[in-house]
Amino acid sequence: MKIDIITLFPEMMEAVLGSSIIGRARKKGVVKINYQNPREFAKDKHKTVDGRPYGGGSGMLMMAEPLYQSIKKLKKKSSFIIMTSPRGKVFDQTLAKKLAKKRHLIIVCGHYEGVDARIYPEIDLEVSLGDFIITGGEMAACVMVDAITRLQKGTFVKEDVAQKESFENNLLEAPQYTRPEVWRRRRVPKVLLSGNHKEISKWQEEEALKITKKFRPDLLDNRPLKTSKVPAKKETRGRKK
């Protein structure tokens, strides 16, 4: 997968996306991440990419032309273009899975007080992290890239790791424990020490359901109900007299 990020602050993003799991995935060639600075297409010697909004208002807006030229430089037939935006679709695991199937993502990081609205027709999808304010779209883009990269085959040595994490199947994760077995008089549940994988799996599913009901009951609204398979009754035919 290839991800191009249009940002005024590539160094800041690389500090996050160049390390840990994402950094290792990049070294293995699972995902390619590149940065495009809109200042490359600025028209003046000061590399200006923002301007005052028509009609008045506080703050500055990102100009349309530098963003347009950045998109034009990167865009291919397989490209899917995202912009970080407070009015966008809220990012969640379902959306992460859909985006993880794309061959090429271009993420436009909004900044300042917003962008010139004339750039929106160039965008395929606007995405938001939620109803709160951050300085720019860079941190939102980092979160999205992280979530999307974790879903790529080859990111983890064990392929089932990502499938057992929170929000998969609309459930939070079951409690987890490590050494020592007893810590400050608090013990690891016996079932996890049993070696019985069937019972452990059953316990984890039950605990995940309990925790989800307690902390995020809203997730259960979209969880598909499990239907038990009931064997069909055999028809009995009466004997002919």
C-alpha cells in the first residue's frame, strides 16, 4: 500500500510514523509513506500558502492552488483522496478497514482555520476524528495511517493479532494480564493459567461482552446477533392404510 500525505509539517509527522510498528512495517515494505509539502507550489519568495478569508473572520485559510497542485502531482488512477476535516465522516475501525483495502491513499492535512472551499471537489472523502479541536490535520492523519497500516498483511508477524484487538466485531478487548501471577494480592484469573484454550477463548469472549456493555454499550447496537444452528426436525410420514 502507498500513502502520500500533503502536509506543511512533514518532519513532525515523520517523528510519529517513522518509529514503532509503523516504522517496522515501512522497513519491510508493507506500506510506503511519503510527504508532499504544498509550499513547493507557492508563488512568492516567502512560500506563502495561506490567506485571509473573503468576507472577514479570524485566522487564515489554506489557499486552493498549492493544495490542487500537490494533489495533481500525486494523483493516479488508483488514488483515493482524503481530507482531514471537522465536518467529515467520523473515523472508526469500520472505516479503517475500508480504507485499508485501497491501493493508494492521498491524505490532505487541513491547517489554520480551514481551507479554500473550492478545493473540496478534488476530495473523495472528508474524515474527522471526532467533535474536538486540534491545531491541524497532521495528528489526525497520523492516527488514520496507524490504524490503516495495522490492518495490512505483513505488519505483524502473527496475522491474527489485529483481529483480536478492541473494536473488532464491535467489542472491546477482554482484560489481559502478565507476570507475576500475583501482584499486590491481586491474582491472574485461574482460567488463563489452565492451558485449556477452549475455556480461555470462552472466558475472553464473555469478559469482552461484559466490558463492552459497561463502557461502550453503543457498540453492541451494530453487533450482529449470533444465531445458534438448530437441527431441522425430521418429517414423520404416516403409514398408508
